[in-house]
Amino acid sequence: MKRGIWSALLPGFGFLIAAANAAALPADFVFLRDVDPSIIQDVRYATVNNFTGHKLTGYEAAECIVTRQVANALRRVQRDLKSRGLSLKMFDCYRPQRAVDDMYAWAQDGHEHPALNRYNPKLRKKDLFDLGYIAKRSGHSTGEAVDLTVVRLPEMKLAPFDPGADYADCTGPVDRRAPESGVDMGTGYDCSDEKAHTESQNITPEQRKWRDILVSAMARQGFVNYRLEWWHFSLPGSRKTVFDFPVTPHP
């Protein structure tokens, strides 16, 4: 998320915004659970557990929707990881354009919120757009970009997220950050900080090991990591259409 989560753009392309009937997914889109129900889902933008502190417009359900090509590639990654006692955990998949607009409006509203600044501990939120952390178009809206992490199986059970809790910022020790069942990657998800850059040297050898495991597993199936976000991956291609259908409950 960071630059990638909201600004994984396809540079130089003229995006087309496509509408879709909320009752059905557009052709070539699928619910990930229909392709691989074993992949854990924790779609944060359908909850208040995200950098804006509110559920984003267009997320009517916490469901991962992607193109069929991406879903099949994720299934192959999952098969690889499960053989090692691990699983993927999805934070975000397809993102409606209206949700991208919601992110942009939040960044421009002029209201700094100390509790939410834990996602950007060294920056003011009004700087996020200027620095490229938030953009008006996102590769997520094409259905070919995803945000994810790795979880040890069986997934450990944690206390639920408490929006009123005094969590450490996203670069802090894992036991003080907001609860997360994934392995310790060195920062929390959606952390707008240099420590979240995939090749950051400011992490421990163990955290580096986990980042390398994730990047390698995804790369074997054709995914490319966004270097400023350890969690963001996309399948390279020529898809240019940006969609704006809502994320709806699985039928």
C-alpha cells in the first residue's frame, strides 16, 4: 500500500474507467476464494483497520477479487508456501476507483490525526500525495495488483484490532504494533516509511529472510514486487482499464 498500494500506476498509459453491474463481476474477474479458499483474507479497506481510520467507499465486503490470471498465479504461490507450512494472507486485491478517490480526498482534507499517523510516522498526511504515496489512479483498480503477507500455519489467534488502542507506529516492535498474525516483515502493512522499502537495510536478518521468502515465492509465478512496499505485487502486462464496480459479498 504506500506508493504501491495506492499508486501502483501503469506509467504512460491512458486509463479507462469501466463501470460494472454490482450484481455480477465483469468478465475475467473472480472471487479468489472460488479459486483457492485456503488463502487467508484480511481485506483491510472493508474495515476501520487501515491508514484512513474508516471503511473505504466501494468496499461492501471484505473479499478479495482479482483477474482469473492473478487468481491462478496466487493459487500456485499458495501451493508452494503450504508445502513449507506457510500461507498467503491478502490485505487488498481489486480496488474500486471510488475507493482510490476516497484515499485521495482523505489525504487532502487537512486534518492530521495522531492515532493514524502511526502509518506515516515521519510524514504529514498532506505530503503523501506530493511524495507519491497516494495517487489518483491505482494498478489495484485493474485487478492485477495485490497486497499480501506470509502467515505460519496454523494461523495464530490474536486479540482483535482496537481502534482506540495506543499501538506503536508501523516501524515499531512487532509486539507493540497493531495485532497482525503474519510473520514479522519489519513493519506493519501500509507503512509509509523507508523501513518498508523491500530492500531496506534497517531490518533484522530474520525479517530479511521473510521478505526474501515472499518475494521469491511470488517471483516464481511471475509477480513483480514494488520496491517501496514489501507487500505489493503485480503481474506485468498491458491491461489498462480501471474498474469501479464495488467489492461485494461472495454469493
